[in-house]
Amino acid sequence: MTRFLVRRLLLALVTLWLLSVIVFLGANLLPGDVGRRILGPFADARAVAALNHKLGIDRPLIVQYFSWLGGALHLDFGNSLSYQQPVAGLLGTALLNSLKLGAVAFVIVVPLGILGGILAALNRGRFLDRLISVAGLSATVVPEFVSGIVLIIVLGITLRLLPITATAPDGSSPLTQVYYLLMPALPLVLVLFGYIARIARAGMIEALEADYTRTAVLKGLPARTVILRHVLRNALLPTVAVVATQTGYLISGLVVIEFIFNYQGIGQLLYSAAQHKDFPLLQAGVMVVGVIYLVATLLADLAYSLLNPRIRYGAAS
């Protein structure tokens, strides 16, 4: 088990280093002059050059990279060019907001998706199976901005069941904050339900047709016992990886949702940084997103190996 975890951790560190190189080069290859953008189009060329020199962006790329990487290792990402504030503080606030929104969507969609997949598999070929499969796939292909706007019109404006803004008033209780986050969480639930339900359904069908399930049935065990003790543990193994990858999306891939609902999360912050060529904020934000995905994947590998020892033994051999 230790060897398995060490190998996964080393692979994650290598991936993170490669991501840092790609992020740094990608940000610095964006067109535009940072000094000119800050000072304005009519600023004197000498003032622009002086500001670029002060910011250190006129140095060779390799020097800039190692300077940035050294600061990042100490969680010092410098100051935002747009907000003139420390990048770490801006990212911390935005990430916390995205975590809240992602957590609300996660708590709704994961149990709902797994339950939908189980019910579809237990009713394979029947009306309920077709209903869940068609509804899930149909919701998956609808873009978030479309479902978000429809939900705002129906639930927010017409029925007035939920607020159309995602930001609760200052000093609101946790339950009030959750209430305000329900509306932006619903488009995410609609998009992800189909993925999770489809994988859970496929895993359930495979487990129901396995030899160990037939043996348990032939022993005369009740259907409830067979499903709970012998089917579910193996059926949900593929779902673990899907849930982990979607967890990274729920936390860091919310640009459209945050834009529609004017929610100050990390997705909208990265969008603003890219628009204004705010390199320190953009680089640090993308790295944070990469770390979130890597941590989610590492946790998925750990959970998968705990549920299925053959995985870790095969990886360690």
C-alpha cells in the first residue's frame, strides 16, 4: 500500500511540475504589453518600459520562471496587476466561494446520480430505466448557460421559489447561504447527473451478472442482502473515479455559472485575469485548479485501491 501511494504521489508531483511549465509559458505567450495595459494606450513608451522593468517581465523567460516557481513554493504569488492586491488573498476568497457552490452541487448530485443508476440497473429494459437514461443524457448535453437561464426564468422569476442571485447578504447563516446557492447548483446537477447515473448503472449491471452474485442468489440469500453486501461495493468502483474528476470540475470549472449568477468564485476570477492579462493572478489560479484536480484524482486512486485491493497490488508489482 505504501509503495502504491508513493508512486501515485511522485506521478502527481511530476504532473504538477509539467503543469507549472505549461501555465507559465502559456501566460507569457498571450499577446499584449502588460505595462501598456496598466498605464493606458497613450502612455509614454519610456514609462511603459520602466514599468515592465519594475515588474520584471523584461527579463529572460527562464529567469522569470524560476523566480515565479520559487515564490509559488513559498505560497507567494506576488501582487495582482489588476487589483493591486496579493494574489494569495484574492485566490483564497474566490476558492472558498467556489468550494461552497461545489459542495452544495456535490451533496445533491452524487447521491442522486448513484441512486438513479441503481434504480435504472434494477429495472433494466423497463420504463424507469429508459426514463432515467434519456432524462440524464438529455440534461447532460444542455449547456449550463441554457439551463441556468431557464431555471432563473422558471424558478426565480415566474414561481419565485429561489433567489436569482447566488450571493447571500452579509452575515447570513449557513442555511441561508445554502438557500442562495441552490439555484446556481441546479445547472451543475443537471449536467453531471447523467454521467454519474450512467456509470453507476453500468457498474450495477456488471455486478449483477457476475459469478459471485449468482452464487449468493443460489445460496438463498434475500435480494436485499445480495445487493447491499455483494453488488453495491463492486458496482460503485467505476463511479469513484467519475465522482473524483467531477469534483475537480465542481470546484474549479464554474466559469459560466459564476458569470451568469455574478458569483465571485475562482472561475470568474480566472476569466477576469485572462481578459486583463493579469499574469500573476492567472498563473497562480490555474496552478490552484491543477492542484485541486490532482488531489481529487489522488483521493480517487486511494479510495479505489481500498475498495479493490487487486488495483494496488497490480500497481505495486
